[in-house]
Amino acid sequence: MKRILITGASGFIGSFLVDEALKKGWEVWAGIRKSSSKEFLTDPAIHFIDLSYNDIDRLQQQISEHGKWDYVIHSAGITKSADDADFHTINYLHTKNLIDALRNTGSTPGRFIFMSSLGAFGPGDEKNNTLLRPEDTPNPNSAYGRSKIQAEQYLQSLSGFPYNILRPTGVYGPRERDYYVLAKMVNNGFDVAVGLKPQKLNFIYIKDLVNVCFSAIESPLTGKSWFVADGDVYTSDAYTKLLKEALGKKHVLRIRFPLCIVWFVSRLAGLYCAITGKPSLINPDKYRIMKQRNWTCDISSLEKDVGFKAGFSLREGLKETIAWYKTNGWLN
């Protein structure tokens, strides 16, 4: 029986990865904090482990005690924080410590999948609206993106470590909470957007991302990095239109906030975060991401290398997502 460790298992992406590994009949180890919710991790076959990322000696001891995993998917990380320094610590240093602990204990897995982000490369060209390509030079414009590219570069500096890197764009689906906020607003009759000019965006449905992840595990290729999206380019307005369709909303109040106002609100929110120590959905780091108008990428290498073809269009994925939100009481 194959053994797999999935970190960040209590999160949106991680919980779906656990589901798929269980379906495959593998021995699944879910890396979560003791304080994390197990709402979507109820299968009694799951083994839980609270990895001590901050203590490399303890981390090595834990790995030695639990034996070698055939595969490791490192999905743990943060996308928002009250302190930008947390991105460096959690997204980069914790990743480095895990990799070092695996190597130092002779527990290098057959494949290590790092869940990075399109944000690691920064925004695309806004003048010509060209797609970001894997061969482009990374230029992240946020603390989040910089922490992800640091982790990528550490992996790429290693010799003989069998890794693949995934850089998903906007991931949506059941259980997801950030896009849910927008869905809830539209369901309540409001179409709220940032900037007077629509963004160009890519999306990937959670089930398609999971399929890519396990394809990356089973592929004979190693040392590869792929952008992950469904292959279509949308505007932010087109996304909202499909969201309204999925919700059955014909009429909503359109509200457009100029970037200057969003910048001011993000600064106030950042001050609130600094005082309370609590992360906010909008903050100065998030603003740097939200203000960019071109977040699109080229997935041709993913299609070529692992034969990827999206199973869900944005329309289909949103329809399934909204149905789940309603069935589970997240939306009326």
C-alpha cells in the first residue's frame, strides 16, 4: 500500500487531496495543527500528524518515528496574514525545514509535490495582455508571492530531490471560503468589483487541480514546474456573469470601487491587522494582487507533459460549487 503525507490537509485544497488519496486506497497521513478543524477529514482511515515545522530537530524525530512516505504533497501555507513576515516564515522556511528534515533522515519520498501559486511569478503584462509563461523571469509583487518563489528556488537548488511544482491560478469549488464571500454578496444582490477596468483571469476547479496533482505524482517527469488553469481566459465581469447565472440572479446592484479607494481601505485594514493581530481579506499585500489587471498563464507545458485537459469549464464548476454551498447551508 502506498503511503502519502498531505500537509495543510484541513484546508480547502488539502481536504480534497486527502479525499482522492483515500479513493486510491493509499495510507493517508494528514498534516494538520491540533487546533485545526477536521470538518472535512472524518474518515477513520486518516492518520493525523502535527508537524513541528519551527523545530527542525523535533521535525526530524517525527519523520523518523513515522517512517518513510512514498509521496509528499506540501499544501500547507498561508494566503493572508496580519504580518508580512509570516509569509516568509510559513510559506518558505517551513517548506525548507520539511524538505531538509526528509533529506536528513533518509526519508526522501518518491515524489514531492509543492503547491505554489501563480502569484510566485507576479502579474502578467498589462500592456499587451500576454500570458505568463514558465520561462519568464519571476517578478512577484506581494509578500505572499515572494515567499512562494523563495520556496520554489530552494527546491530547484537541490540535486537528486524528486520534486514537481504546481502553480495554480484562482482555485474555486466546494468548501472554498474566499470566492464564497463574492458568491454571498451576489446572492444578496450586490456585484462588487475592484477597479474600473476588468481584470483578465484564469481559474481552475478544485477537482481538476486534484487530478493534476496526482498526475504530477505519477508522472515519470521530475524537476518540473507547471502553471495550472483550465486553459480559458475570462474577465472579472465574465466571472460575475457566470456566478449570477449559477445563483439564478438576474438583477444585482453593480458597484465599482476605484483603485484609489481600495488602496485607502487596504491601508486602514492593514492598520487594523497590526493592532489586532488578526488577518483581513483585504490588506496592503492583497491590494498589490487585486490592483493588477492581468493574471493569466500559459498551460501548454502542462498539457504536453501530463496530458492535462480540464474536466470542468468555469460555468460547470460554478454550478456545482453553488449547489454545494446551498446544500450545505452556506447560501440560501
